[in-house]
Amino acid sequence: MNPVDGVRAYHELSRHLPERFAPGPGRLDWATQPAPFRRYAGARCIELLHRPQEESPGYDDVFSGPLGSAAPIGLASVSQLLYDSLALSAWKESQGNRWALRVNPSSGNLHPTEAYLLLPSGTVDNAALLAHYSADEHVLEIRAELPAELAEQFDAALPADGCLLALASIPWREAWKYGERAYRYCNHDLGHALACLSIAAAIQGWDVRLLRGVAEARLDAVFGLDREGFCEQECVDALLWIGPAQAAEFPLPSALLDGLAELPLSGAPNRLSREYRHWPELERVRAICRAPALPAAGWAAGQAVERSCELENPGLPLRPILHRRRSAQSMDGRSGILAELLYAWLRRLLPERSPVPFACSGEPARVDLLLFVHRVQGLAPGLYWLGRSGREAGGLREDFQWQAVAASGLPLYRLLEGDARGLSAFLSCGQDIASDGCVAFAMLADLDAALAEGAWTYPRLYWECGQIGQLLYLEAEAAGLSGTGIGCYFDPAVEQLLGDGSDRPVSLYHFTIGRAVWDTRLSSLPAYPAPRRPPFEQ
């Protein structure tokens, strides 16, 4: 079976249908739930810093591009980058149980995404370092100090004042609960993490860009994930440049990559679960979707766009929103919004309006949105289409109206008018939260067009969905509302809703926004004891 056919087979297998769900564990074995934090026993740790959240830029400007001049790369700026993107946001307690929440969302709060950094000499230590970020204590675990000759090669290969960051996934954390469908959720989560990093980097005046020139399979060795001692598979999914904006991608010499792959490493990876179950189709699709070395991308198109003088949220600070974002578990089914607020949300989702985060992958926009409008004053309830990908309006079902919503100033079209609450809930696996909000979304993409470029595009469709979802989370929070991502939906039923033509897209992620109903039995504790400022600022 060729890779593209393998992707199609996996996508078919991992679909949820009303009569049966995708293959999964059937029940949750709590005794084998994977630990939420990867740690490396025996590794030297560098304690990271963070500033109070109130020391924040304004909310709106960050999406247009890096803010101001680039901050010097060092302990303070790297610490703040990680604190504003991948750190804990709170601890929750209920009936003797305690669990952590994070700035970057995750399906089921299971967090398959891990972060590793390659830091030039003098960044956080005299030596150049390979490090793992551990969110539970907000520390860097040092896996290796680069010897002098290799450090010189590394420092020479990178543009000044930046670093490399790899995002890796541990699929078992998701597969424990979701079985074969977990590959989808790992890539949703990676998209959320990409968006979080892009926003946190922009605060520092930095750019985030995906490096395409190294085959993904080679990166496992570079970051030490191919060594003995791992009880659960972990693989690198994305290698990122973080630092001042560059005009184009830079090469990483093969000799440098070989040298990194041969480094002696410190620290033994912890075992995450006392039992491990293989999900063969998940493992197979992951292998065939790893990107080969791709042509280097020009990055000039992602430079900052002109910032609007008319802010959507004047005076609103950004950092508190990043850290108080939560996933709603239920919504009140009564609250509504004004159409102008919905239009502001949708403007934020257009790639040309928000280089942060959409420019970071270097991929064209492939995802459009189907909206289920429930309670939006000034906009009739029904089904709507937001064209983000450049796809021409029209087609799909014969009775779709494709009536432009002129007042929005957006590529927004009314497809059908009417009460879509029951339909929205049914499509999202019967979950009332999809009908109890103000508006729900299905994220759609042309799978055939993407796979024509290669099997490696499949996970990147989910990355884009995760980026969209992250902006929806933040926009909801900025408006005093809440959102939640929905990974459980009936794939064939969504496709039937769209018609039976050859141009019918597939649904990859659902989302809803409304007024949350919070569980008052839960108590909330700070993520970390207190802000840790640089010593000279104490």
C-alpha cells in the first residue's frame, strides 16, 4: 500500500459513525493512565523565570507580527517564551484528586506534546545545550552540553539571537483513552502548541518558523529520542526556528546533525505507564506521514502586516488571557452575542489578517469553516460558510444558498437558514455543548488536494485546525466567554450534510463558544508558587 492510500485507510478506520465509534480501549483503565509529565531522572536542571502576568502587551497587536525589536535571547526571554506558551496555568483539586491545566490545550487534558530546545552558547548557560522543557516545575532538564567543536558548528549554523525548538509527541498518552483516533488528537494538540509558541514568541519580538529542510525521521536521533530507555514511543513532529525574523530558511549542515545525534546524553526517561498497548494503525500512519526533507521556504511573506488603528479589544492585556484560558465542559444554552463580535472572531481567523500564528508552518491555508449559528443577534440562525482557503464559493449541496453576508466584510456565506442546534449536537456525537453555545464550528479541508502533495500533509491539516482552535479559545476568553474543542464527531454524517459531490471536504475538528457553566466543586490553585524574576529585579 502506498503512503497516500495508507492515509486514506487510516482516515476511514478512525472515523466515528452513529452506529459505532473508531477502535478504542472500550473502557478506561485508570491504573495504566500515562503520567502527564516527561522527566529525565539524573539530568541537571536549570530553574526558569517568569514575570507577573500583569506585565503584558495589549491583546490585539500580537497577531499582526512580532512586537517591537527582538529581545536578546537569554534566560529571561527563553523562560518567558515557555511560560507564556507551554507552562502550567493552574492546578485543580476535587475530592482528593489533583491535576494540572496548561496554557496549551490538549484533548482530554492528556498532553502528548513535549518540547526540546537546542540553545546556543551563552543563552542560559555558558555551554550550548540540548534541553527538555518540563512544565510541572518550569525547568529545563539538560540532556547534553555540546562539546566545543560541535558548539562552534551549531552557533555558526544559526542566525544570531535565536534557538531551535522541537515539538515531539507521545501518542500513548492519547491512545490510552482514544485508541486509533489518537493520531488526530496528537496533531490537533501540536497545532495548539504551535499557535501558543507563535504568540508567546511575538511578545518577545521573535518569529516562529517551521524548518522544512531536515527529514522528520532524522530528527529523533538529533534530539535523543531514538536511544534506549524509552518505554513509550516519542517522536519529533516539528523543528522550529525561534528568534528574529529571517528572509528565508537556513540549512542545517549534515555534519552538525550527525554530531548532535551522537552526543552522550544525561538523564533517564521516566516510564509513563506500567502497561503499554500498541495501536497498529496509529503507529503505521504516523510512520508514513513523516515529512521528507522539503525545499526550503522563503519567509518574507510572513512579515508583520500593517496594524490596524481600530483595535477590537482596546486596552485588553494579552498575558492574563493566555493563562486563564480554560476548556468549558458545559454551557448555559441561553447566552448570545452580537453579530459584530462574531465577525471580529472570524477576521482573526483569516491568515492574511493573522500572520501570528498562521505563517509559522509555511503551509497554505487549507481549512474552511462551517458555522452553526445558534444565538447571534443580527444574524439569522442556520448554517454558514467561512472561506479561508481561497476555495471558490458554491457547489456542495444543491439547496445551499451561498448568500454573501455583506455586512460582515468577510468571505462569509449563508448556506441554510433555520434552527441548527439539534443538528450541531447530533453531529458532535450527541454532545449538548455543541448546541448550548452561541455558535459552533466544523473545520473542513479538501483531503484529496492535500494528499496530492504527499502523505505528510495529512497531519498538517490537523495542525492548522489546532491553530484555528487556539485563536477561538483566546477570542472567546477576551469576550468574557469560553470555548472548547470537540474531537468527537460523526465524520460520515458531516459529509452527508455537505452533499455527495466529488468536491466535498472532510471534517477534521469541531469547536463551540458560549457562556460556560463551571463546576463549583472544583478548587483552583496557582500553577507555580510565585513569579521568579531575574535576580536584579527582585
